[in-house]
Amino acid sequence: MPSSSIDHAFTARSNLGRAGDPTYAGALSFMRRRFTKDTKGADAVVWGIPFDAAVTNRPGARFGPQAIRRASAIFDNDPQYPFHRDLFAELAVIDYGDCLLDNGNHQKTPATIERSAAKILKSGAFLLTLGGDHFVTWPLLKAHAAIHGPLALVQFDAHQDTWDDDGKRIDHGSFVARAVREGVIDPDHSIQIGIRTHAPDDFGIRILYGHEVEEMRAADIAYAITERTDGRKSYVTFDIDCLDPAFAPGTGTPVAGGPSSAKIFSALRQLTKVDMVGADVVEVAPAYDHADITAIAGSTVAQIYLGLLAEKKARESS
């Protein structure tokens, strides 16, 4: 056996190295990373936000962080595909647990998320967030922009999320409009991939519609993203409904006609020249899932983010 211990999330003495837990047992942190609130020495922090009070269709994404963590158990112990490396040989990653929210006072939610994210980011670690519905990206963007300035947004999604917004709404369909209006993102260097709906305004953000993505190679998608962001500090947000419901049925607002997981994961893996300073995966709602299809897709997105970070650290240290 790779290790004589189990429950690596609690028994690990280091933020580096693979775990030895069986895939079917043990504490379910993300990829068996150590559960801790101590960010010292961490290159990346995985954090959950179990919130879904902003949905316009089916609720359930509050259970997304749990489902993604559970599905991620299949990844540890082997070199990670398609990176062909142990991601944690040199990349120190912790699981910070979840954000504590007042379920009876949703107006406090944005400030709570932003404040908690800012505390993590103050450590200098990369923040990888597991949602939760897509509204959670709004306070996350604010926390990251407070450090880096206006961000290039890379949004994998079936929806533009640019519906009318009064600046106060708790709504997963309008946070992008608010982010543009408040100068948190730079629309001239932002891009949305997989869009299969229409909203009143695109705010100048480049859109790769679902039918266009269908005709493109993964390398062409990655090139379009890299060209659009043009070296700017970028935040990557992945709404799991970007994928066709055949590949991600467990989500609140599924839209037919989307891309395959294979194509989009290949494009995501090729974003090696995008200056990614923060990332999330949102809208996994396991109550509508089958055989963990959507949770596995969501955990794969998160694993690819970490793979890109591991490669970047290896390049910078060589």
C-alpha cells in the first residue's frame, strides 16, 4: 500500500505529497488534502461556499462542495492525467473547509464571502473555490480585484449572467453586469465560452456561443481565451452548465446543445499562458445528478486548475 495511514485529511503532517486512502474510504477533503485553517506555506487553498439562495431555477448547489470533494477521491494516489505528474510533489495545497454563512440573513452573504476570501488571499495563496451557485463569484471577484485591480474574466457558462441588476440583488444571473459596471472586471479582455442563451447586453465581452464552440478545436478555444486575456490578471470561473446536460445533468439551469467535457477540459488544460490569479467551479447540484457524472466533471475542472498551478510552479523553479 502507498501508505499505512488513512484519513489523510486529518493525519497528514505536510501539505505536500499524495495520500494513501482507498478511493472508497477515508475523510473526504478535496483530493485528500489536509483539512486546516492554517494557510502558512500553502501554494493553493481549496474552499467551499455552500450557497444556493440566488438561483432562478432549481436549487441544490449548496451541496456542490460536498459532492465535488466526494468525487475527487478517485484522483489521488496516481500521477494526474493529463499532467503526468504528482500534483502535490511540490505544490502545497490545503482544504480550508467551507464558508460559514447565516442562512437566515442572505443580505450578509456577499460581505461574508468577500471578507473570508480576502483573509485567505492575504496569505498569498491561490484561492480555488467550490460553489455554490454562480452568485458567489461576485464577492470572490471583488476580493481578488482588491489585490490585482480590474480582472480579465474567463467564464465557461451556458448563460451570460448579464441581466439587469440594481447593485443589491442576490442573483446568479446578473453578477457579470454588476462586475462590469463597478469596474471589477475589464470587459475588453474578458471572454465567455459555451453561451447558449441571450441576455439584454453583452457589455463588450467576447462571446463564443455554443454552436461556435461545437465547430472549434480545443486548441482554438484556448487560443481565443489566451489572445483575449492578453497577459492580464485573469479570474477563471466555470459554471458546470457550460457542459451539455449529457455530461453535467446535475445542475440548476441545464441548457441543451453544449460542448462535451472532453473538449472543454482539453481547452482548459491548454490555458498555460493565461495569468490565472483565482478560479472557481460552481452550480454543481447533486440532487439532479446520476452516478456522480456532474460531480466528477466539477472535480475534474478543479483538478485541472491545480495541474496548471503545479506546472507553473515547476517552470518557475527550474
